[in-house]
Amino acid sequence: MTEARQPRRRRRSRQETEADLLAAARRLLERDGVLAGVNLREIAAEAGVNHGQIYQYFGSRQALLRAAAADLVERETAGQDGHWDRPFAERRRAMFERRLNSPDLVKLEALLALDGDEELSALPRFDRTRRSLERDQARGDLPADADPIAAHVMTGAAQIGYIVFREIYARDTGIPLDELDERAARVFDAMVAGIVDGAGAESGAGAGPDSAADGGDGGGSSA
């Protein structure tokens, strides 16, 4: 009696293999956290592919993690095209809420930046962002004399810094994390409102080295 032949497993396309690797990376990042490190052999085993295919398709560990981060961003922003039509303040608040809901993604991008990933982009849709900022000024959602790009960059940096350190801030202050998030969001809204209203533009312009002696704390980034 001849033994029944097992059906041959269908060979995955490159696109399918890449998708499986990204899905495996997402699952492991969600399970272990971004700070636990990413083992490429473990990702390959999770995806059911040969370890060498990671380098064949992505070229490096950084490239795989960058692709995983970009994939997460695309999934989160799917169907959010109306985002670009909102006024500056609404877009900034929506992004803050999105980052609060995806802290691991923010930490992953921060780790890639600290790892010196030269291909990482902090502004992957900058052309679209620029058009929205120009429209903001044209319709008065930002002051005519504002620096819209710097406003976008600095509010983004404030968001990222808070997300990365929020658990430490909560521990140091003794404030429950949910409460601190709410309070931070209110302060962030006030910061953005100051940009939108042009508040402090004149007084800030003349600030010089002596301003710290007049009440500034003079502290570093962790102050």
C-alpha cells in the first residue's frame, strides 16, 4: 500500500513573506515591549520563514523595525484622510491622542532615532503637512507671522517627549497615569492655543541670556 503524498505547501510570494514578517514583528513587540529588544531569529520563527529572508527582504534589523513602525502608522491612520483638513490645533490634539493610544510605537521610533537610523523619517508626509500648514496661515488658523514648520516640529517633540517619559513622570510625581495624561492634554491644548493666538510672540522675541536669572529654571531636558 503506497503512502498518501502530502500536498506541497504553496510558496509564499515576496509580498506575503514581508507581510508575515511585519505581522510577526508587531506581535512580538506587543507581547514583549519595544525595550525588550527584538530577536530576528524569533521573528523569523514566528513568521514561519527562514532567518536569512529578513536580510534578503529588509537588509537590516533597523530596516525591519522601521518598516514595522511605518506599517503600524499606516494601520492607525487608515481612513483618517480628513485629518489634513482640520485646523492646526485640532490636528495637533488628534495626533497627541493617537500617540497616547500607541506609546509603544512612539518608543520604537525613539529607539530607532537613538540607534542612529539614518533612514528613519520623523515627518514621513511632510509635503502634505506643509500644504496643511500653508492653508492654516491662509485662512487664519495660524498667525501670518508664525513659523508654522517650527510650530509643527516643536509640538510634535513635546508629544513624543511626554509619551516616552510619561510613566516615569507619573511615578516621580505620584500622580496616577490616567490623571496625568488628562492634565498633560489640557496643558498641551493651552500651549497650542498660545501658538494659534500668537501669545507671547513679542515678549519671547527679546528674551536673552539674562532671562534665566529673572525666573527661568535654566534646567536641562529632564527638568
